[in-house]
Amino acid sequence: GKSSSLEFIKEKLSEKGYNVIVVPEVATELMSAGITPQMGIKPFQRIIFEMQYFKEFLARKVAKYTENSVILYDRGFMDQMPYTTEADFDAACEEKNTDRAEIMDGYDCVIHLITAAIGTDLYSTETNQYRRETAQEAVEIDTQSRRAWEGHKNFNVVDNSTDFSGKLERVMSIIYDSMGIVA
């Protein structure tokens, strides 16, 4: 539901007069280009880190030149934590002269959508041809990803207690509150 959510958010913010920049998920982009984890998980994760860093740098640069810009990330840096070791993640940060705290400070608001593998029977690998995780693996990755973002100044979790439409409404409420927008 992340991709559908991003389109919905983009539409709603555009209607409010915002220029919305969407940074797609790097891993899916790489795999669709034939660059897969089979090359080795460590080099694959390092490439993801490099691309994410560059794409976020470019998005922020573009946002500076356009009025009322909002950047939406399909996944942020910390979402890589479940796929690598802490030592490798920290080494990649060190190469860029940054650290976890500085990375998290680059996001004004983080919204974590709980995987459909928790509390629903909607989890599927059919919506993304590069998704390989079983439902149980998706639950583990979800948990690790949430832990990675803990400590962010504006970290929000949206669970599966409503249908998808309700989930989107809750997401928009968080975004509007965070941006000071009256719905």
C-alpha cells in the first residue's frame, strides 16, 4: 500500500498547492534494472545507500528552487537497517561524514505504515514483483524498521485497525498536523 499511499498523498498535497517531489524506493528501481542482491547483499546494500543519499540530496536541492515543495520518500535511509548489519550501516554513514542522528534529522515527519502481514490477510508478493519476503519475514522486517526510526522527533505508526481508506485518512491527518495545514 505504500505506492498507492504516495500517489494519494501527492494528489492531496498538490490540491493544496504544494509541489510534491516523490523519491521512489531505490531497491525496486535497482532490481528492475537488473541489479539484484544476488551480486552479494553487502555490495547491494552499499549501492542502495549511495543511491538513496544522492537522490535525497537532489530532491532537497530541487525543493530549494521551487516554492511550496514537499518531499515524499517511499523509503528513507533508516529503512535499510533490517537488510544490513549495524556496523555496515554505520560504516556507510561514516563514508558520507554523517551518522544516524543526522540522517533522521533530515526528515520532518516519518510515517511508518504497518505491513499488511500484521493483522490482515492482505499481504501479497503479487503487488511488487521484486518482493520476496514471506508474511513472517515481512513482519520481522517491519518490526526492525520501526525500531530503526525510534527516537525520531516526529515518528508516527499507522496500524491496520481500519480499512485502507481509513489508513489513508489517518496518514493525511498526520501529514496535515505536521505541516500545520487545516484539512
